[in-house]
Amino acid sequence: MFQDHARITVRAGNGGDGSMHMRREKYAALGGPDGGDGGRGGSVYLEGDPSQNTLLSFRHRRNYAATSGTGGGRRNCHGKAGDDLVIKVPLGTIVREFHTGADIADIVEPRQRVMVARGGKGGLGNTHFKTSVRQAPDFAQRGEPGEEREIALELRLIADVGLVGYPNAGKSSLLAAVTAAQPKVAAYPFTTLEPILGVVAMDDDGFILADIPGLIEGASEGAGLGLQFLRHVARTRLLLHVVDLADTDCRGDAIADVDRINAELASYAADLATRPQLVLANKMDTPEAQAAWPRFRAEMNRRGVRCFPISAAGREGLDAVVRATAARLSELRTEEEATKRAALHSFATEGSFARYEPAPAMPDRSFRLEATPEGFLVSGDAVDRLVAMIDVGLVATQPYLRQRLRQLGITEALLAAGVRTGDTVYLAHERIRWGPPEAPPRRRTALARKTGAG
């Protein structure tokens, strides 16, 4: 069973807690803090796997979690890091944030690995908080929570050539005739209900051919099977447009069929309107097709479109189509390589590396501040991480909390907003009472140190 979309939840591991430990050994009076750091949490990655061709495995399992790091220990022993989780996906998988629709990655290369959930940092042990005025810190950081997110996976098959056309035009018969694939072939519309790949083998090269389920008018708006499978045309370099020249479904005009399908492709994605095409006039073994061929060929020639008379069922005219397809693909690949080389040359000659200058360090402004009758609300990712990793209510953590608020730019923002001593400040879900700003430590001069003053 083919499945080309899925929705999963990934959760990275939490960081291990830092250790709050004091050295206590014989003959080591006042040993001081020696708590180790917690281990980082495992991250979640998606990796391209060429052996897979469907997202069916995600139908039965939708939740994935990496392991958490362990806590630090005494004697500055660090905790063990959590194991990363690698999830294999087919090549051609597009990864998006489910709720916002924002693109995260496009996995098209074997072993291409993308992080989709970052593991939490391990908490710092109390040895990191020792200062000249705080010789025995009695607190340590908690581990940072791992990232959790819901993502959408969309598979777009990677093929060199895509077969497009109306249902029952003969695409499956053509695929069966030129490849070893065995699609279902029958004389009724929508015989093919899922994309099928086949490899066209040649002496010096070959290419991958994809049979896309038949399109109808309105496919770009969801009619028929359009929206389900139009996405698989997007990655192809070349389109083989199969036309039923015998008009066995009585639509009226093969030329109009070509125009309608091309209009649907352009409506779905603008770049498909300019995708190279070869038109295949199928069912030339019938009198109706032979009678319609001269007019059809004249119109395609007038438009500058190469067309080939074929009979997929009788396997007539297919060698010329395969050779022309291989030659056109070779030209397209050469053009792509030339474009890449030109882009790399332009990038190098512009001296982009030489002009790069690191931005000056600035306070982290990834927070939001709102003044309300109940107090000042401060929220954002940086604030969430801060309150998750320390207990803001402990007296021992207050100096560190004030330091982090200054570094994040929150103190400056609150003062600008008019905060006063005694006001209530909400840091994410935690509530604190705003105290007077701590005066910076005063440096003692050499004379003061000698005399014991100041």
C-alpha cells in the first residue's frame, strides 16, 4: 500500500540535572562544590533512506522520543548523554511544521540527516556557580527540557520522467512496455490509484519513469485524484504527455485534452507550465487515431512541441520515444550542471566569505513583555528555558537569576516599562516580586586593600 503523507510527534530527550554536591573527604576541610553537569538529552533526526518508497510505516506509529540524559555526580562527574533517535524516511520527503506549515527540510539525498527536535542541555553542577563571594553555592541547574514538535511528512517521488495525461490514455500500458514494472492495466478510468516507478534500462544509461494516476479537469482544485498525486510531478525533469488520439472516452478533441491537462499542471505549480514535455499520441493502431494524427501532428509542430505516434498496447514506436527521452534528459542534466557551476563561480568571485563580519554580541531579545493590572508578563523561549532550569523561588538562586535577567535584556526592558520594587513579575508560569536592582560590585583600590578601607 502506498502512502505519501503522514503526521508524527517527535520529542527530544531532556537534559540531565546538574549535581548539587559538596566535597566531603577526610583531610579536605572546606572542600567546596564538586557537583558535575548533567548529560545532554538525545535529539531526533530524520534520515534519507533509498530503500524506502512509502510513508506507510508512520501510519501505525506516530510518536517518537529520544532518551534523556542522566544527572551529574560528585567529583565533577558528568552525566551520560541521551541516545539520539534516527528515523528513516524515503528520499523525496518534505518535512513541515504541522501547525504553521513552515518548511523544515527537503530530504532528497541518501543518508541526508536533518534534526527535527533538539535535545535539552544538561544542567550545570553547583561548581559552576562558585564565585569569590559565594564559595559554597547550594543550588544547581535542572536539565533543559527537550524540544517537542508535531511535524507533517509529505512524499514526492523522485523520478527523471513523469507520465501525465487523462485516465485511460495508456500510461500504465506504456510503463509496462518499456520497464519491468507491472502496473494494473484495464480498459476503465482510474485503473492506477497510486504512483508506480519503473526503470528504463539502456546500454549506456537509464532513467526512472513514474506513472502518475490520471488527471482530469479541476485536478488542481482537488477533482478526481488530482491533489493526491500532482505533487509527484513536481520533481520530474521531463514530462511525457500521453494522449488518447482515438478518443475512446469521447471527450471530443485530443488537442483540447493537451491544453486542459497543461492548464491543470500550471494551476498546481507555476513552474510546471514551463517543464519540458514530449507528447505521445497513443493508440495509433486504431483507425480513429490514424485519421486524427495529421491534424494533431500539424498543431504540435506549430507549437514547437515534439510528438511521437505510438501504440503502447502493440509496443509500436516506443524505441524512438525512449531514445528521444534519454537524449533530452542528457541535455537537461548538462544544463543543470552548468547552472550549478555558474552559481558557485558567481558566489566565489563576489568574495562573500571575505565580506562576512560577525555581528556584535547583542542581548537575547527572544521574549515578550506585557504590562497588565496584575503585573508584568514576560514570556518567550528564553524565559521558558530559564524557569525550567532553575527554581526561581529559592533564595540561593536569586543572584544567578538577576544575572541572567540582565544578560537576556529583561531587566532593562522591565525598567523601561516602569517596574518598581514590590511589583509582581511573571516569568512564564512563575511569579516573583521585583526587588531593587543589585548594585554592581565595587572594585577596591590597592590603597583600600592595604588599609582595609572600603
